Amino acid sequence: MTESEAIVFIKNANELSKKAIHDLGQIKNKAERIEKIGEYYSNLENCYKEIESCEIAIKALEEIQQYRAIGTVEEIEPYVRLGEKLNLCDLIRENAKLVKKIQHLEVYEKQLKEYEAIGTVGMPGSNGKAKPQPPDIWGDGYDKEGNIIYDMYNCPGCGQSYEIDDKYKYCPECGQALNWRGFENL
């Protein structure tokens, strides 16, 4: 017998127990008259226990079916190992960095269009921001030897901080042109 067949069988037994409770309710007065009320309540209690047992069994069998649908430990173990090898935490962090870069790029493109529309990009003397300035490079961590890792920079125009991987030509925040000469290896 399969789990599905057992579930159908138990559900039918459950319905029969519910029907028995209904039938017992109709003969209660007769049981009282013939002084069989003790038997009546014993049968009634057994029916309730059968119903509860059936519901527990059905739930357990349905859970077994769900686990079988997922797979055994042996079947999913290679996927767990693969997840450990890929180090999913690192992938999630990298994904978050990419999302941040895309957001900065979208802001940058929007602001660049605005600056171009009013003619401030590439024009000498436009608020002093068209002249490329070197970013203020700084680090927020150390390598194994104790050397500072220079992985951040601030815009010289507005002080906004960015990761060194995001080498913008223009600051997404204020439009300051950035000069990366000398920082190519960062």
C-alpha cells in the first residue's frame, strides 16, 4: 500500500468514526433507558480517539510525501556540498555590491544627462567641477601582514564615499570630474 492509498483508507475510516458519533448521538436516550450509558460514553470516547488518531496519521503521511518530494538526505547532499564550495555568503555579498554599482551608475547617468542639458559637463570653470580632481583614497581594513587596504575613496567635491571598484569619471552625487591618473593599479 502506498502513502496515497493509506491516506484515502484512513480518511474513509475517519468519516466512518464521525458517522458513528452521529449515530451514537441518536441512541443516547435509549442507552440511558436500558442503563447502558457507560458503554455509550465508552464508545463515544473511542470514536473521538479514532478521529484524532486518523487525523494525526493523515498529517504524518502527508509530511512523508512532502519529504519524499524534496528528496532524501543522500539525494540533496551534493547540492549542500556545492553550496558550501561556492560559499553562498560571498556570492550574496558580491551580488549586493553589483546592485549598489548599478544604482550608482543609474544615478550617475541621470545626473550626467542633467549636467549635459545645462552645459556644465566638460566646460572649464563650471562651478570648478569640470576640472578633474584626484579622489581622496583611504582604506577601512588591513591585510594579513597588517598593511592598510586602500579600498575606498571620497569625492573631493562633496566628500561622498565610494568603493575603489566604482571608479566613476564623475561623482554620482555632485558631478565632480575625477582624475584617476596614478591610481590605475588600485
